[in-house]
Amino acid sequence: MKSMFRMYGNGIFVAALILGIIALAHVPVASAGDTITLRAQSAFGRGNGLFKAGEHFAFLVDKYTDGRVKIKFHAAGEVVPSGQVLEAARQGLLDAGQGCPCVARSKAYAAQWYCDVPDGQSPMEEIIWYYKGGGKEIFEDLIHKYYQSHPIMMQSMSTEVWLYSNSKIKTVEDLKGLKMRAAGMRGEVLTSMGASVVVLSGGEIVPALERGVIDAMEMASLNSTFPLGFCDVAKYLYMHPRKSTSPTTFFSFNLKVWNKLPKDIQAAIEKAGRHSHLYTLTQEVMEDTIALKQAVEKQDSEILFLPLEVADAVDKAAAKYYEEKAKTNEDLARVLRSWNKFKKDYGPYAKWIDNFNSTGDTLAPYYPIKVD
């Protein structure tokens, strides 16, 4: 249990909630003092924490532009179906749409490597690589090219639980034939290893495990899934023993709308995105810690590390899978080359940085405080 809390403080500090700015299709060029109203929609409903993160981003945009930009922020389905927000922003039906990079895979296949993928980057690694290692420039190129939109990365969710399961995972053989819900690249890699993967929406997952339709599942960070009842129906919560990867979300502004904005407003929105990106990380780590405590103490969940043999096998299978995909997709090859350069330059020092952020349990023994 102590090691699990250490893990949360050790480089899995990424909180990443997603939401959207969506704007009126014809934004006027603003002079000083003019107010621009942008119409935005999230891919998530109002009760979802990701929608709240989008509201926070919209609030920051208002403040950082001194009220010159107001975002009329809609929940999923209020303007277009939730899965179509990025396409709606591309077409100009919305000024901007909030979504996950995985949603962009239908047009920008390599974009999903900016989200949760096996053997990907940890939350903090991902943030540093994005802003300082070349990741931002590549992502902007992808969204400009395939969606004719400008992306603002504004949320990094804390690490995903690797697997919720009612079966113990002891060897690689236990993954073969395992009926599980998984999505995106996680599902593809596990399918290549023999798992029986199905894609289910968030509302279908808990009932499917309850009825035995699936044996295991994965989706989002613990603070998002605990309120949905994942820990009511799954006994074991498996985490990667070395590191876990992080989902992200971004606002996709129609490029014509974005290019009409004055340069100082563009800079203010970029600043709001960076600050929201970091804020969501810390917020989610805090909420994950609370959810973990509730899962263990109230739901009797067991938090376990995936056996090293299994974790290594999945990571190697993922690397092999990505290598094959990159042979025919130059966009992906470019992302992976950037990853590798970042790891080569900074990887040897990562463990020391992780240690700076380790949590500990030394306070209580030296300063005993009575807790009722």
C-alpha cells in the first residue's frame, strides 16, 4: 500500500481532464476593447470531471484575455454528437471542439500517441516532452494538416489504472483469451497478445463486468472511474510496476477562427492552456489519492502491481507493434523519433528527478500526532 502511494507521487503526477472551447463560425477581427464570443463544445457531459476542466480552461481564457474572449461552452450532444466535436471544429460548425487525441486517430493516426498507449510516456514525462522536447510542434503540425484546426493541450489526466479485474494476472498466459474492455492502441496491442478485446462506452462497462460479459476492463484514471462504480464490480486494480501512461485532452480551434484572433489573444489562450495543463495534473493526483483511499477502505479493493514478466511482455509487444506501424506511417515515425531523442537525452537522469518528487511516511514516527 505504501509503495502504491509512492508511485502516485513518483512521476505519475499528471492530471488530465479534458474539455472544449467551441466557437461561433465567423469570429470578427478584434480591436482592443472588442469582445469575441466563441462557441465550444466538450466531448463530455456536465457531470463528468472532464467537462469541469473545460470550464476551468474557459474561465482562464476569459481572465487571461481581460474579458476580450468569452467561451460559450456546451456539454456533449448539445450542439453535435460527442464523438464529432473535432470534425465539427474542422468544418466550422463549431469554433472549437474539445477531445482526446485518440478521437483524432481516424484522420491523424499518430495523434493517439499523445494519449494513453502501452509503453508510452508517464504524465510528467509527457508534459516535459510536449513543451521542451518537440512534442508540441509535431502535434500542431498533425492537427493543422488533418483537421485544419489549432490544438491547445489543456489537460493531462493522472495515470490510468492498467487493469480492473476479478481474475488474478500472474503470467502472460493469463492475458490470452481474457475478455476485456479496452480502447485505442491499448486494445490493439493486447489483441496482438491474444486477449479478446471489445470496445464499450463508459456506461456499458460496469454492467458488462457485472454480468460476466467481460472479465476485465480499463478506462481513465481512478478518480474518474471510482464514481462510476468500477470498484463495486472489480476486486483487483492492477498498476504498471515501473510507470503508467497518461491520457490527455485538448481544444481544437478551427484554423480560420484561430488565425483571425489578434496575436496577443492567441498568446493569452496558449498561456491559459499551459496553466490548465499543469493545474489538472495536480488536481487529479490529489483526487486519485482520495479515490484510492476510498477504494481500499470502503470497497475492499486490492491494489496490485502487474507482475514484471507481464509488464515487460506488454511493453515489448507494444514497441514491436509501433515499429511495424511506423514503417508505413511517417507521422508516427516522426513522433517515435522525437520520443527516442527525448529519452536518450534525459532518460539517464529521470530517476533522480522522480526521487525529488517521492512521497514518504517519515513524519508520523518523528512527530507523533494523535488522530481521532
